[in-house]
Amino acid sequence: MEIINDSQKKLELEYPCSWCYKLIGHEKEVLQKAIHDVILEREHTLNHSNKSKKGKYVSMNLDIIIQNEEERNFIYEALKAHQNIKMVL
């Protein structure tokens, strides 16, 4: 499996692997609920990452074991589509 990132270096991934999504939203509790809405009962780790200077946005890191590229992309798209998640990195 190869992924080409912005610097055009190839990233080799071997599945299953741990993957981290950085998620941005307006409120910590609402963001946590949105994440749980998407990943349901899957084992994961969720940590507070940062808060914007004016406090308008919060970010969290979601670490989860991914079985394959299709699953990684599906979770990304599902998180991105949730109305209470403003951005997924």
C-alpha cells in the first residue's frame, strides 16, 4: 500500500495499523459525541489536542486500529460528513 503525501514521498502502510485522525469542532463534549456516533463501539483512544486562542475551536486526536485502506477512507469520510465535526486531518 502506498500513499503519496504533499512532499511526494511514498508512505508504506502495513495493515492492520494504528491511525490518528485530528478532529476539529466547536465544543469538546459535542465533538466527543460526534466521534462516538461515527466509530460506535470500536476500541479507540481519544485525547484533547488543542484549543484556539479565542476558544472558538477545539481539536482532539482519535487513535484507532485500521484493518485496511478502505476502512481508513470510510472512517475519514464518515467523520468529515458529521455535522458537528468541522475538519478532519
